[in-house]
Amino acid sequence: MDLDRALAFSRYAERALTAAPSLRGELEATLDSPFDWAGGTAALDACAAGADARTLAASLRALRRRVFLHTLARDLTRRADLAEVVATISTLAERTLDAASRFHARALAGIHGTPVGHETGTPQQLIVIGMGKLGGRELNVSSDIDLVFAYPEDGETDGPKPISNREFFDRLGQRLVAAMSRVDADGYVFRVDVRLRPHGESGPLTVSFAALEQYLVTQGRAWERYAWLKARPLTGQRHDELAALITPFVYRKYLDYDAYDGLRDIHRQIREQERRKDYATDIKLGAGGIREIEFVVQALQIVRGGRDPALRSPGTLPALTRLAQRGLVAPHAAGVLREGYVFLRELEHRLQYRDDRQTQRVPVETSERALLGETMAFGDVGVFDDRLRQHRHLIAQQFNALFDAPDDGSVASTGDRRYAGLWENPQDSGETLAELAAAGFDEPAALVATLSQVRKSRRYLQLPALSRERFDRLVPRLLDVAARNGSAGVSPNAVARRLLGLLEAVSGRSAYLALLIEHPPLLPRLAELMGASAWAADYLTRRPLLLDELLDARVLLAEPDWQGWRSELDHLLAVHGSDAEAAMDALRHFQHAQTFRLLAQDLAGQMTVERLADHLSALADTLLGATLTRCWVQLQGRAAPPPCFAIIGYGKLGGKELGYASDLDLVFLYESAEDADDEGQELYARLAQRINTWLTSATGAGRLYETDLRLRPDGAAGLFVSSVAAFERYQMTQAWTWEHQALTRARFVAGDPQIGDRFEKTRETVLRLARDPARLATDVLEMRARMSAGHANRTQLFDLKHDTGGMVDIEFAVQFLVLAHSHAHPELTRNVGNIALLHLAADAKLVPLALAQEAAGAYREYRRLQHRIRLTGAPHARVEPAPQTGRRDSVRALWNAVFGMPRERPHAIG
């Protein structure tokens, strides 16, 4: 559409250009560029600084007319997208409000003096808070603006005619509303709505911070959380203090499933309103309209924004994008809502361009709809009507799906009423026991006793009424899913007991109970996971925030993405700025979430033990790198160059064999211009200590990892950090054989890559030293004897790790092979794991191929069994010895081949 046709479409434009013909030339000259605010607001700024009220009013209205026409022309000629249009109109509101506020504040201060706060004795300013679309910077072209007026402190003005701060700001607010909304010969600037203030129309026009906080805490309603979500201060100062009052009202600290009841009520009201016939043509308030998209987005923000600050964007499309990035809105749904929003907002603007009237109703006249269609590039009105109908239908589907009611509050919705009576009155009558046995419960009397105990417990009896009601609704369902999910080697009694333990653990936070009610598929998923592993059940019970991870099976079971982990963690930490405590919690929550996803995939049989260990090790690498970066910034500031510092992983971390509960064996290295005692060593020692504190401190989210730092040079008696040069000297001249054994499973994990390269070269050099085989064997055997003595097994079971013929024997044999033969076979220095090293040793003819294969197979099976046992929560990985006889014989044969002596009993080696 060309400019002439665009202007002809708007009756308002025709009137405006008739009144001011010069605007046509200005439009033609500036059409290809967004509105020039620097030149466009010069006259306005001059008026705000010294003109009279009438001149200011004329300047405000003249600017509004120019911006409206320029925006209309660029939009209808397809030079401006929706983002530019809404940003331009929002900027107009911000600029005009600021100018009018400064002008009238100065005029009032000339009479009454400057408002001064009682608490701080400092000058006070009015804070104009943009709500709704102004808050989100998404105003439509003929929009009202929703405003709330606040000021920091009560007090009094300091002029010759003093009045209270409240009276001063009330007068200023009244003048500001009039300056924007009064209609005169030049029109108006914006219609103003101030009904969103505390107490609405019956409340004072302006409110102090203290009064606002009191209102939000004691009287704020669910719909007001929805309104204040978009609040954005436009003028004044002390915005951080204001945000500190508003944020806890809108967003709870954790996932806020308690909000569902209030949001569902709003959802119901919207539906009822839409049923009115006169809303059928309304693209904002009718079914499938703009309001439904905004509500879907804001409902998810309210529920999840407390946990994830990145979701707190006041703009609809930016918030939708972040929700989709987090996997909280499915890609198809996000596309439907995004495309529908853009279409309806552009249509809304065209409806308003026609007469500069705030309307969202599509005209019934075919000729008018044909004109609308033309402005949106539809050549046929029927095609336009169909596209509009399609968008509204798809949007309505998403809106309706948001609160598909999980139940009606009755147990009937679970498909089985039989457990309701049992929970209400847990008695072990013969009939009850028989019914439970028929349902699959192997110990019905024990189950009844457990239910009775829970029902009489102090924790249950002291629950608030709403929480107890939810608890009562969940227990019968819990029993039903336990009966249906207890067939995979775990009794329904065990599943029910674990689920009840979780329910009791989370009952103190009603939001978790609401989550389980709102999402019926969650309980069966919980039953399956907790039935599969006692360790998993305990892990989840101690970290109930992870319940949220179960909501989307696609995300839960998605292949881990290490680079994605790093990006997501960087984003999460960036949100918390310099708040160390929040960052430490974010690290822990991230680790818990990713570990839980790996656990779910592990229990689903999606990965081997080796692959799981790779992922857990990569997760630790990611967390260590992020922790190092944050601690350095905390010590030196964001402008500091990266530290010449590296973290070296030993043991299971170094060998990429981490388990779910493994601790981290760490060594810290640094590079400095000076060796030994210098400022660099002191700085990096502080960095290392801070990293260790961040890893091991118990916050509200728990510990990140337990660490062991005793593998550093000179062990616990040594320095906390070592320079690279000192580390090299120690390894070459002072290290014990067992320290070189440990070095076989060491690697660079985080920090300065150049130091990492130097470490790897040092490691290879040390491992390739020529050694006396007899002396080496003596040292290795002595260390093995010490380990055996420290892990005595007094049972008849076989300890997979520590007993003769077990995992440690294989590991020591491999370490001996590496240290004894790497000088001739440098490929043995590769940190590729024991199984791969056994095959490399066989390739080098150091052990027979068949024996290497048998020992590798034994090691792989031992790890698998050890992992499976740990998932049961058992303290030791011990099994019946008979089935392992063949594998133990293979390991003994390996031991004999490597050391030239039989491996029968632990005491046989010393």
C-alpha cells in the first residue's frame, strides 16, 4: 500500500492533514526512517523547562499528532513491523509523561517548596508507574494508559506554603492526568486510567511506598498480581526500592502452583464474559482474542517467575519467547500464540487508525472489512475473514488447554473410589485387608498401619485447612497409582510408602500439593520412578523442587547437551548479578535438575553406566567452570582479566567415572610471573578457598559437591594452591608412587586452557618416566594392602569394589601397567578409562588379549551391578559371591599376569 492509499484509509489522517497541511511534506521526507525523537521532542523539552501550561499542552498534542501520523504511514506502507509501532507509541507516552511531570512538579514547588521525606530528609519525586501495555512497552496506537502514582516517603514540603507530601503529589497527579487526557482544540495526548491504584477509585490518587507495601501484603488480590506483573516506573528515582516491594507480591520464591486457584477464577471470568454475544467481534476481549494470549503468558510467568527471574519480562512477546526457550510452552503452541498475537495487534491498529478511536471490534459491514483486509495485504475479504477466524480458533484452543481442570475435587476423577474410605478411616478389618490384597498390596496390614500413623501424625493434624484438603484428595490417588505401578520387582507397599513419604515431606508447602492436583499424570510418573529406585525416591523427597521436572517427559528424557548446559547456566547466573547467595542456590538447583533428568533417563534404560558417568562428569566440569568464573568476579570485579588458574580433577572426576553421589578430588594450579611466595599465590589461594566454599557450603538448596583436596602436593599439609612450576618439580622429584597412580586418572577440567595444556604435558612426562618394575610393584602392592585393611568386609557377601578379584584390583593392575610401561608405550598415558587401557595393554602385548577382554568385561559388569545396588540406597555394593566366581577368577589371573604372583586373599600381599 502506497502513502496516498494509506492516508486515504484513515479519516483521522484526513482531518489532521487538513488542519496542518505541512505535515504531509514532513511525512514524505521522513517516511523511510523511524520517528526522530531527538529532533521531534526538542520543542517539548523547551516547554517543559520554561513555558506556560497552555503552550506545554499544545506542544504535547502536536507531538502526539506527528507521531500518530508517522506511525500510521510507516505501518500501513509496511515499513514498520509491530515491534516498531508499539515501541514508538510507548516512547511517546514516556516522553510526554516525563515532560508534563517535570513541568507541573516545578510549578507546584514554586508555590509549596520541594517535598522532603521524614525518614531520610531527602527531596522526594513522583514516580509514575506504567501498568498494562504501557508497562510492557506494547501500547496500541489509540490506547489508554494505565498509571499508578507513588512516592517514596511521607513528609512535608519545604516552601513558604508547606503541605504534606501526599497532598503535593495528589495535586501533581491530578495536573498530570489533566495534561494528558483533557480534550481541547488540539485533541488530547492519551486517555488516562488510574483505577489500578490501591483501593481503586475509592483510594487516594497517590500512595507512599510504605502504604503500597501494606496494601499489597494485606489486601492484594490474585488479579492484582496479574496487573502488577507489568508495572514499570517511568519517572522519579529509587526504582530498586519500588521493585523490592512489588516483586514478592507478584512472584513467589518458588514455583507458585498455589496461584492456580486464583488464576483459574480469572480464567473462568474471562470465559463467562466472552459468552456475551456483543463480544463476538471483539478481537481483544472476545474468544480467541488478544487478552487470552496475554493471560496464557502471564499465568505461566506468575507460576514460574519466582523460580526463574528471566521470565519476568513485562512484554508479552519477549516473555513468550523465554517461556518457549525454557520448554514451558510447546513450540507449536508458541508459534500459534506468537503469530496470532502479531496478526491481532496489527489488525487492532488498523481498526484504530481509521478514526483514532480505541476500538477492537471488527466491523460487520463487508466494505469496511474489505478495506481492513487490504491494509493487511489480503486481496479478498473472504480470505481475510477466514484467516481471522483461524487465528482466533487456534488461540482459543491454547487458552482453554491452559486450565483443563484436572478434577472436580472428588475422588471419582481418579477412576477408583475404594481408597477414599480407607484413608478417611484406616481400619484393618478383614474386608479391607482382603480388598488391599486383591489390589496387589503384599502387606495390607502394614499399609493400613502406615496410613493410620500418617493420619494421626502431628504434621498432618497441623496442616492448614487448604493443605489438608489437598492432602486428603491426593492420598487415595496415591494408593491407586501405587497398586498399578508395583509390578516391576517392587511391591505396591514400597511404592505407596515412598509416595507417602514424599507427600508428607512436601505437605508444608501447599504449592507442591497443588502441583500434584493440577497435573494428574504426575503421580503415575512419580510412582514409576520412585518404585524403580529407593535412592531416587530419597533424592526427590529431599529436593521437591524437582517435581517440576516431571511435568514434561520430552524435556526430562531429552539427550543431554553439554554446550546447552553451559549456556543455560550462564544465563541463570547472569540474572542474579552480584548476589552470591542467589548464585550459589542457582548452581545447586541447576545441578539437581540436570542430575534428576539423567536419573530419569538412567531408570528408563536410556543410557549405559559409562555414558551416565560421562554426563555426570561433564555436568561437574560445567559447574566447576561456572563457579570459578563467579568467584573470580567476586574477588576481582567484572573488568578483571581472566585468572591464570586451573582446576584439575582426580579420581572419579578425572577418570570420568562420577556417580550420582560422588565427591570431587581436586587440585588447584596457577601460573605466576614469580615462583613460590608472592602476591599471586596469595590471590589464587583465596580464589581456591572461595571456590571450595561455594562447592561445599550448605545453603537452603543444599551442597553442590563434597570435595577432597588431599591429592595436592604434600597432601593436607601442603599449600592450598600450587604454581605450575612447583607442581612439576614436586611430581618429578618428591611425589610418592601412589600419587603417580592417582595421576593416571587426572585431567584438566576448568580454568585457563594454557595451564591445562601444561598440566597435561607434565602428566604425560611423569607417567612416561622409566621406573624399576620391582620397586614399582612393591609400592603398588603395599598401597593395595593398605586399602584392603581400610575396607574390611566381615560379611559372606562379595564387595564388588574392595574385595579380592574386584574393581580396585583391576584399577591397581591398570595403574601398574601405565606406570611400568608408558616409557615404551606412550599410548598408555591416555586418560581413556580402565576398559580401554586394558585393550591398549593387550595391543602392546603386555597382557594376553583374551585375559584383557575378560577383565574388561568383569569391570564393566561390576560397575553395572554397583550402580544398580546404589540405586537401591544400600550403603555397600555387595552381592552373593557364587555368580561372580568366573569374573573374580579372571581378575586374579590378570593380577598374576601383571604382578607375577597369585591374588587370593587381601592379606596375601602384605
